[in-house]
Amino acid sequence: MSQLKPISHLDNIPSTPGKFKLEKSQPYIHRLRFHTSLSKLTLWSSFFLVFILFYYVLSSPSPSLPSRRSLNDSWGGPSWEKRVTRSAQRRSSHGLTVLVTGAAGFVGTHVSIALKRRGDGVLGLDNFNHYYEPQLKRDRQKLLERNGVFVVEGDINDSSLLKKLFDVVAFSHIMHLAAQAGVRYAMQNPGSYVHSNIAGFVNILEVCKSVNPQPAIVWASSSSVYGLNSKVPFSEKDRTDQPASLYAATKKAGEEIAHTYNHIYGLSITGLRFFTVYGPWGRPDMAYFFFTKDILKGKPITIFEAPDHGSVARDFTYIDDVVKGCVAALDTAKKSTGSGGKKGGPAQLRIFNLGNTSPVPVSELVNILEKLLKVKAKKKVLPMPRNGDVKFTHANISLAHKELRYKPETDLETGLKKFVRWYLSYYPGSGKKSSW
Ligand SMILES: NC(=O)c1ccc[n+]([C@@H]2O[C@H](COP(=O)([O-])OP(=O)(O)OC[C@H]3O[C@@H](n4cnc5c(N)ncnc54)[C@H](O)[C@@H]3O)[C@@H](O)[C@H]2O)c1
């Protein structure tokens, strides 16, 4: 049988190169083996490197890592920039141009709409995290869009996004509301508080200090900074060095960080200590919200009592009153004095309580809800666990009244009536027996 001649040297190479045998020239064989193994190693290392690179790029930003531009980012491009510009367009030259962080949140939605309605330019920013039902945030986003407010999806830790936003719009003010809220969740996910309330806030301030002109900043601190303070009502002059939760500690840290950036860079900064804000489009993790849900479902609710059977009370503050306080803080904020990272002179630094000045026991909150929902609650009374909650809150608002003309007007029953009306329309079928 005649043998077929190989058409080229390549035909001699079998599919398993390791088994390739040559009769002559042993050193050549060794060199070839060495080269083959080397190229195999290089090939596999390259595969491995490419895999690692892909994983790094595609993985979502971890709360403990700084954000990076990834394939998941939904910002950038001419039509995106057009939406940003249009949303931030103010109606008159006297209006403000405000970046609202946490815009798809409870307070952020209300503040953004109030500003937009009076003619200010408003752009929202929110990372739509899953701390509570994301659908509620998406529905708030739709409401904002109907009111002409575009919400950019992104994280406050993303410096390149923030810089881009400042490239496109010269914001006169930042209303910084993005945060990891909630006291009890800190025991499950402490990192999220550090990520949003500390690292995120510093990132916002870093970008604000560098831009020219620097914006004035109004941001949400919290009544929780009063912690174990027992002097009532809580005044801005009272001690705030005994936080009872990590949430409170991160808000207190925010106040100190604000002081630093004001001192070094001349940023005008106003902190607002909100007291238990409630109302339509509220937060499902708050008692008035989940009590309503559970009462309507016939599920038992737990009411905590303080030691010695004392009642737990909150200075519940209706959302519209808080919004007025936020808008007044923006309107009275003086300009930052620095530019391009350099301080130009002393700048405004303020802290205000925004509360209602009339604490109501949680048991009374439940009585009002029972009346409005026409359903008797199944109550379990338990001693308050040590999970970060405090016994009571009570705001002294004289400073806010003096400087912001802040004057809360909604009592708890009136505010809850509005909340329950919204709740029943937002969750149709959840209850049919309400009293109006
Ligand atoms: N509601 C209250 O009773 C109350 C009381 C005291 C203080 N506050 C403070 O007021 C602010 C607003 O509170 P809220 O009740 O509207 O809470 P919320 O949770 O409804 O709103 C916060 C929003 O910020 C967004 N967010 C969180 N981390 C972010 C990040 N890293 N980047 C971008 N977006 C992020 C969330 O997705 C959310 O939509 C918060 O700073 C909160 O701590 C609220």
C-alpha cells in the first residue's frame, strides 16, 4: 500500500501535542516540549486573567468597595445628558438648581416634587437599593417623571458619575437625602450604613468641594443623634455623644464630617435632624406603615414598652411639614465660599431640629389607626429590646422657627388620615372598611 505523503510539516503534528514523538535530535525534543508547555501555561494564564477581569467588571459594586464604572451603569450618552439638562432646568433666573440624592426615597420624592412645582430645576439621584420594596421606589420614580423630575440611577459613591453630573449642570444646591435609613437593620447589615452614610457622604462632599462654583449643601441628619439624651425637649445644644445605634452613630459622624468640610473648604452646609417622618408614599419599614399593613391583614402587632411599663413615644412629623423645612433650609442657605478645593472665607454651618414638638405614645398611634381602618388590632405588648431604638423623641424647634420660619401644622390624626387614604389606594383590596 502506497503511503500518502504529508503535504506540509503541520500534518505531522498530532492533536495531542504532548504525545508528539521525533526519533532524532533529543535536545530539539526537550526544547519543543518546553516551548509547548510554556505556551500552554501562557494560554491558560491568559484565559484565567481574562476571566478574572470579566468577573471584576461585571460584578455589582459591593457596599464595602468604591463604585466603579461598569457595564451595568445606566448613565451617559447624548439623550441621557439631554434628560439631565431638561430636568435641572429652572423656570426663572431666581430659581435654584438642585441635585436631590435619595430622590426615589420617601422624603426625596416629596421634596423633589415641591421644588419642581415652584419652578426650581431638580435632578434626582438614587441607587434604588432593595432595603425595602423596590417597586415602591419605582412607582415614586414614575410620579417624579410625571412631575418633570428625572432620577439618575447611580450610587453616591460613584465619583465619576457625580463629576459628570456637575459637568452637565452647575448645581447651586445639593439636597442630600440618600442614606441607609432604619435603626434595627444595622444589626443585620452594618456595612450598608458605613457605605452610604459615611463613605457616600464624604464622596459627595469631596466632589462638592472641588467644583466651581461650589454648591450649598442641605442634608438629612436625624433625631437619633440624641441617643440616650434624657433632657426634653431635645435642643440642638444638647449632647449627642451617646448614640444608641450604628445608624445614629453614622449620622453623628456625618455632622462631624460636615464640620470638617465647612472648616477646610468653605462649603456651606446645613444639617436637618428629622423626627419620625410619616405620610403618603412612606417607608414600609416604619411602624405606622407596617402596623397599618398588619392590622388590615388581621396579623398581630408588637407594641414595645419602656422599662417600668412606661410608654414609648415619638414626635411624629408629617411629611408636608418636613418638606417646608427642607425648602426653607435651601432658600436660606448662604453660598459656599471656596472654589476648586480652596476655601475663600468662613462659610455657613447650621443644624436644625425638624420635629412636631408633640410626642405621641405608640399605643395612641395604634388607637388612631384602628379608628381610621375600622379594624381592631391584635396587640402584643413586649419590653423594648436593646436593638437601637430609644424610648422617646421630642423636638425643640425654636431655632428652626426663628431661622427658617418652620412651623409644623399637621397633627398625627390628620396626617395619618392622609396616609391611610394613600395606603388604601396604593394597595387596593388591602382593606374596605376605612372610616371615610
Ligand atoms: N423618614 C424618617 O423618619 C427619617 C428620620 C430621620 C432621618 N431621616 C433621613 O432622611 C433621609 C431620607 O429618608 P427617607 O425616609 O426618605 O428614606 P428612604 O430610604 O425612603 O430614602 C433614601 C433613598 O436613598 C437611596 N440610597 C440609599 N443609599 C444610596 C446610595 N449609596 N446611593 C444612592 N442612593 C442611595 C435609597 O434607595 C432610597 O431611595 C435619610 O437620610 C434618612 O436617614 C429620615
